[in-house]
Amino acid sequence: MSAKNYILDTNVLLHDPNSLLSFQEHNVLIPIEVIEEIDRFKRQGTDLGQNARSVSRTLDGLRHQGRLIEGVALPQQGRLRVVCRQAPNGSGPLSDAHQTVDSRIIALALEIQKDDPSIPTILVTKDINLRIKADAVGLAAEDYETDRVLLQDLYTGMFERSLSAEEIARFRQEGFWLLPEDGAHYPNAYCTITEAGHPKRTLLSKIDATGRRLTPILECREGIWGIKPRNREQHFAFDALLDEKVRLVTLMGKAGTGKTLLALAAALKRTVQDREYRRVVVARPTVSMGREIGFLPGTLEEKLQPWMQPIHDALELLGDLNMGHEHRRTAELMRAGTIVVEALSYIRGRSIANQFIIIDEAQNLTPLEVKTIITRVGHGSKIVFTGDPYQIDNPYVDSSSNGFNYLVNRFRAEPLAAHIELQKGERSELAELAANLL
């Protein structure tokens, strides 16, 4: 395969600082304008600032191997080079302050393409409009897709299998059913067993950690902390949430399917009733459709209130379902620090041990942010991510590039992880109609 020239835009590096190393044997070209934009971002205290600083450190490390303007070898083959437009007389870099950064990057890419037409030159950017502009001037442009997981290809965590009445009876008696060794399913995948000839007769099961046997799921018809599962997916979710061998759970579903409520109910049971964890930590990314956190008045707690209100609503509902007694108890647990609701902005650098962690609205996270969160999980902790890839407020990710999809795809074969897609809305008839029709 002949090498290609991949010119990276700023937003690609800010989305994934490791993107520099993701192009195998091809040439990675960084316009000088991108370096200037990275320099402006690196002073921020946000995740974008952290990513910008990471890119700067990587480039500085490569600089010790040689001059970046001439090109240096990358660890995974290929070469990296910082490029800029040269003045016609060769006196130095050409800078046109009247052009936008996007226009200067396109002009540079066209020059590189013209200098050596035999090598394909491709602009890689997450900016849709920049891709359109590039196409208009005859320049190939692509989205950065290394960490993309299309929704139609996303692992559901569930499948169905038909067994005869005799085989189902043997399953109930022996407590397991051996699967054929075809490697078609992953550990902790949930299975709906139907009786051959009688599709309405079903039995809920899951694959064990070895990936070779179907076993019964946990019986929770009586409910957990006042919440009774209303459909098979909610049964699956409670089984994963309460299984101590599963340390990472991802719950995906549209609005009203009960993701947060199920996670909170299981967390309270395992923490308060079973005393398996020190506390419940609930966190959400502070991404909104309008005002930013810094412009809201008041203390930090008062600033966080609009983002954390859905968590408080769920806790109040759990109290109402317990006739008010647990509602008061929930308030006491929050005052005592047994339940902690916080923003994800302050998780970097922590080590969270012996706690039940819930990350709500995880579809607004980037893959790097998801990695940062999971690497904070200490000994004895369990972490649950809930998300709806159809409701994304973060302008830097979409339904295919968000960290939630990335996490589901990467952990699907791991015995300590389980994924459930909640499909039916249970909030109310109106909420279900709105989620389906609007």
C-alpha cells in the first residue's frame, strides 16, 4: 500500500491527542496554523486544554528525533511533519492575516497536492463545513473515524435462542446450558430463551464469564429499592447492576427507559442495605444546551444544581415509591455523604475505591474522557455508565464518535463488563410517544 498524506485539523487533535499515531505507515502533516490554535487552547483548564497540552508534549518529544519541518519517524511507522506555506521568493513562511485559518489550511493542502500529485493528499477534520469547502475546491476530505462506532453496528448485549421443552426443563434442573463453541457471543450477553413452537413461553438467561454456558439471571420480580422491572431489558439491567463479578455496566436507551432510576435503585441497595460499598457517587458532564456553568450565580453547589436536578428528581421518585419513608432517608443519606452528586470536571487525578459510581449522560463524553474516568476507578468499586446516543449536547462529538459508543464497543468481550440496551420507555405514555415521534 502506497503512503498517503493526511493533513490533520485542530479539532481532530483536540478530540483525540493520540490521533497523531493512528495513521499507520502514512505521512501525518500538521499545518503551522494548527500548532497556533493548539497553543491558544492549552491555557484552558478544560478537557480541551488537557488534550492540547498532551498534543504539545507529544510533538515536543518527537522534536528530539529531528526537525519537525523536515519530518520525523513515528513509533507505528509513517512520518510526521509540520508544514507551512512558503513565500514565493523562498524567504520564509507565508502568512495571510486576511484569510481564515480554514482557508489557509485548504490553500496549504492544495499546494501539497500540487507539488506531488502521485501521493494522495487527504484533509482530516471533524468540521463538516470544512469538509464541504475542501470538496468544492477538489481536495479529498474525511472525518476522523478511528474511534467511530456507528449506531447500527453498536453491540446490543442481547440475543435470542430457541430450545425445545425438554432442553428448557434440563436447563432449569441443571442451572446451565452449554453453548456451541462457535464464538458467536460474548461473556455477560443476555439471552431470551423461547420454547420451540411456543414463542410466548420464555426464559431469561445470560452467558457466564467463560462465554460457554447460559445461566439463569437474578430473580428480582419483587423489586429493588421500590423499583420493579417492567420488561425483560430491565430484568437484564438489574442482573448486571447487582452482579458483583461485573464491575462495569453500560445502560443505553432513549429518554424514559429507566436507565438512571435502575442504576440508582441498585446502587442504594448494594450500598445502604447490603453495605458492599462505602458510598454512591453520581456524576454528570456539565454540558448544556444553553448557559455555561461559570455564568450562573451562587456557590459551586448552586451552579451545579441545574445539571444535577435530574439526579435529585430520580432520588425523590425512589423515595415516593417507598411511601415517603425512604425519601426522608435519602435526604439523610445525602447529608451524611453516603450519596454524593458531583460534576465530572473534578474527577481527574482521583482514585475512587469501594464506591458505586454512576456516570449519567455518558453520550456527551469523548473517548479520552471515558478513559480518564475509568482509570480513576479503584479497588472494590463498580462503575455504571448510562447514555442515549440520540441526545447529544456536546458539540465535539456525535452519535458515532462519542465516548459511550466507544466504551461499549471496546469492552463487549470482557468478562467483567456487561451492556444492556433498554428499548421500551416506561416513564409515561406521553414520554414514550414523544421519544418515538419527535
